[in-house]
Amino acid sequence: MERIAEANSVVVIGLGRFGGALALELAAAGTEVLGIDNDEDIVQSFNGRLTHVVRADSTKEEALRQLSVHEFDRAVVGIGSDLEASILTTSALLRFNKPTIWAKAVSAAHGQILEQLGVKHVIRPEQDMGRRVAHLVRGAMLDYVEFEDGFAMVKTRPPKEALGRPLGETGIRSKHHVTIVAAKRPGQEWDYTTTSTVLHEGDEIIVAGATSAAEHFATLL
């Protein structure tokens, strides 16, 4: 197999719904992707859509070495249906001491095991999406992204206290402990805000801050 373990390359192990969609998104963005799965039908379905796609038993360290996985800087373990395969594959990657690993967890216990193994980026797609959709369903937010360590960015509408005067005069940051980082007028593009930015009814804004503070700010009228 042609060597692809370059700086802009990722190995995705497990090409199910999550891993497959991720691999295709990476490929569409110009990233070289090595896809690995143990199911021949799945491998065939991705043939020609990724830089390389191979059938292999990812629980075997030697099989991963033969595919030069140990030379990659980034790896994603998208295996969810087979807990044992997920853990063994992740363990093998950790022994390589090189790739930054993202691993999918399908339950709280699965995620805890991955964290105990030493995985710093545990992905819980169902849980994370459920939390995000719950925020949107509540109606106060137009979009919501939560990061690590309790930090979030919220797309919402400006409250009345932020309208009609420069942001630097509103005291929003000191009062609510959030920062309005960008704003968008109807029919216009997003733009970064400054202390002189004046917001109007109908604008959309992006607010950044501690998760609880950003969520609370989005509920203000």
C-alpha cells in the first residue's frame, strides 16, 4: 500500500455510521484518509471514496503495523457495536505512543474504560447530540456548541439590554460573564464585534463563555 502517513492524514478505524461519515467528511475537506474495517462489504462500499480503504482486524497490533498505522499522528476509533474490538484496537494504538486518538464511546461505562486506558478525546456522539438538541428544542438558542472544561459558544438573539448602544457601554461582560464575539445583521455576513458594535432587534449573535453563563444569557429577553 502506498505510504500516506503524512501530516495531513488520518486513520479511521471502523467505518460504520459514525466512522464512515467522519471519514467522508475528512476526505471531502482534502484530508488523506486510511479507512480500516473488518467487514468486506463495508470496505467495498468505500472503495474509491477514501485515499485508501482496507479490510483488516484492527485488534491485532501486527496488522496495524503492516498498514503503517503506527506512523500516523491522528487516529479515530469509530468502533461502537463491538466493545471488545474497540478496547483492543484503542490499546494497540496507545502502545504506538504516537497518534492523537479520538475514540467513540457508546455508553458511559465504555467511555469510562477508554478514559482509564488513557484516551484524552472520548467521543459520545449520541449523548453529545442529545444534549445539543435539547438546548435547541428549549427554543432559546439557534445553535449550540460545548467544548471541554465547561466552555460553550451559543448562537442566539441579543437581549433588549444589548440593543441600540455600543457593546462597550452595555456592561454585558461584567454583568453576565460572557462575551459577544460575533454578530450578523439580516441578509448580511457574520462579522466580529468590537466595543463600538451596536446591535439591533433581529440580529443574530454568537456568545462565548462558561457553559452555564452562556446558556443563561441565551434565555434573556
